[in-house]
Amino acid sequence: MALPMPNPLPVIAADFKQSRAGIVAVIALIALAVGLGVGVSAQERAFREGSTRAADAFDLLIGARGSETQLVLSSIYLQPSPLDLVEGAVLQDLIDDRRVQFASPIGFGDSYRGYPIVGVTGAFVEKNTGTVTQGTPFRAINQVVIGADVALQVGETFVPTHGRIAMVEGADEHAHLAYRVVGRLSRLGNPWDRAILAPIEAVWWVHGLPVGHKGYEDLYDLGEAHEAGAVRDHTDAELEALPLGPPFDRALLPGVPAIVVKPVSFAAAYQLRQQYRTDDRTMALFPAEVLLQIYSLVGDVRDLLAVISVITQVLVVGAILLAVLAALALRRKTIAVLRAMGASQGYIFLTVWLNVTLMIAIGAVLGLGVGWGTAKLLSAVFASGTGLVLPVALSFQEYALVGTIIGIGVLLAAIPSLLTYRQSVSAALRQ
């Protein structure tokens, strides 16, 4: 009657304790190699998902002839860059078009403590952004709605600064207009969380431009008086009497950097895109298709990350081979003692195989956590600088990577298991 095979786990536990430093080093190397692959994969997918999600609310963008990429970066991701202006007549044509649910200009130029002030219409705030979770939408030229991450409170007032960055506190302020915060938007997870949304009329007015409405031409002293900074004061009642949004007076509409359009249907979207792409004054685009061009402009991120993933796999295989060789060297004397005591070939094989397999499996599982944590950290750093939230999550792709590494490890673990049994017992004991 054959005796049952002894339990190899106590031997493995004792070996782990005895060779702690070497085993920890091997596990750490495997974890770092696997973590690089997992982090690259998760971060690449998060970048694409986050950037695409930020563009979802912008069905169609229309701007002056120029760079489509720059139009998307400035209008959706609020990256500061000068854009040529679209004629005001184009905006009015879109507002009057039956195929358009709403068309809102997007105006730039001012800021407050680094937060960009973006001029839009009330329809944009109510239909194209998150809901107003605190307060109300703006109803007057001196009222604003703020994004979720703007460090202001509903009811506070502030004076806008010309440009995106004020070099000196109080420098270049539009002192003739103080905005009052009347609402805060829900979190969007994109750069608009750090934006201050003002009526487009306010952006025009503080820069000495017509406000798009007949009968209010004298609100601002234009010409030489404006250049000299001679601006008369206006009461809140005067400012709040100014109508906001459409209908505009075509003759009094200034140019705008961009127009976001909400078509009534998919067919209307493609018709409008074609019409304004063939217009000599404008270009029209779907942001999603331009995002593909952005990825190619930065060197085709997908291909770059694919190369990094291949390098990662090489590192992982190297780590596994190192684990195999380390196991062979570290366990030579232990295996010789077991063989001298009469341990069977199957027991020796199982003990060494489990030993190496456990190291690889532990390292691969830890690598999954390392990769996820690294991707989350990089996403947090990216979001703090751009406002764009990258949704990091592990998917089947990352789990399959870890499973593959463990599977390879299971096979490679057989190498030291076979080699150790063939070694001379007397030679190993004399070492």
C-alpha cells in the first residue's frame, strides 16, 4: 500500500522564511514589470474614454477657417490659444435655421484667479452642460454660473481680469463690471468644471464691442474714450435691463471664436456640417472625428503604447526567468536534504514547482495593484493640471495580461523542478 504524499506547504513556508530577501526581490521585480503593462493599458484606455466623454456634449463645432485641432482644444478643453473670429452673421444664420435646436457662441479672453471666463448663451448653460445644482442660471449681464471646482460661492462678487493669467494682483482688471455668482453646475469631469460661464454679451461689453441688441449701443463708450479707459459707471438696474441671448440684431453682432451647435437630428447635423465646411468663411466639424487626428498628431498614442506593452512583456518574461534561475540556486541544498531523506520524485517536483509558481503568482497579482495605482496617480496629476478626469478602471484586458503571466510562470516553474532532481545529492550537500 502506497503511503500518501507529504504536504509540501510547510517546507515551502520554511524556505520562504529562510530566503526572504531573495524571494521579496524576485516578487518585486515581477510586480513592477506586470504593473508597467497594466498601468500602460489602463491609462491609455482612460485617456481615450475621458477625452471622448468631454466632447460628447458638443455635437457640432463651427469656427473660422484654420486649425480644426486648435478649435477643439480651445472650445472643448479650454486650452488658451488665439482663434480667428467667425462673422456674427454666421451665428445669426444658425440661430434662424430650422435644423438647429440651439446655437451658442463661445467667447474667451478673461479670467479670474486662473479660472477662464467663457461667454455663452443661457441655452448652452441649461441644455449643453450639467444641471445647476446650486442657485440659478444667469439672467443678467453681470451674473455668472461657475463650474464645480471654481473656488467661489454663490452670492460672491468679483472683478474679471483681462487675459488668462494676471501677473500682478489687480492688474488689467475690468473694473467697470463686477460679476455676481448666481449658480454652480454639477460636476462634469472635464475642464469646464474649472470654468466661469458668463453671458456672451458680458464678454463683448467688457471689451468695448456691441452687445448684439439694438437700443443698447450707448452702454459702453467706444472709440478713443474706450482706448483711454474712460468708462462711465452703470447701475445694476441698467445692466440687468439688457436682454440676453437670441434674438440678436444681425448688424450689432461681433465676431466670435467658435459656435457650438445642437442640431435637431443626425441628418441635420451632417447637412449643417457639409454646408459650413464648403462655406469660404467657416469650417465645421464633429469633435469625435478630430480627436482621432489629435491622437495621430501626438505620434499615434495607440501604436506608441503598443510598443511599450511589448517591452513590458519582455521585462515580465525576463523577471519570470530570473525567478526560475533564482529558485534553482536558492533551493539546491534544501532539495538535496529532502532527497537524502527519501523524498519521492513527485514530492520534489511538486515542492519546487509550487515554490516558484507562488512567487510568480504573488508578483503578478501585486503587479495588478501596482499598475492600477500608478494609472490612478497619473490620472490625478493630469486632472489637476487640465481639469480632464480620466476614468481609470481595470478591464478584461488587464486581467487577461495577469492571467497570461501566471500561466507562463506555471509552465516555466517546471524547469527548476526537473533540474533540481537531476543534481548530485552529495555535491549539493557539500556546498
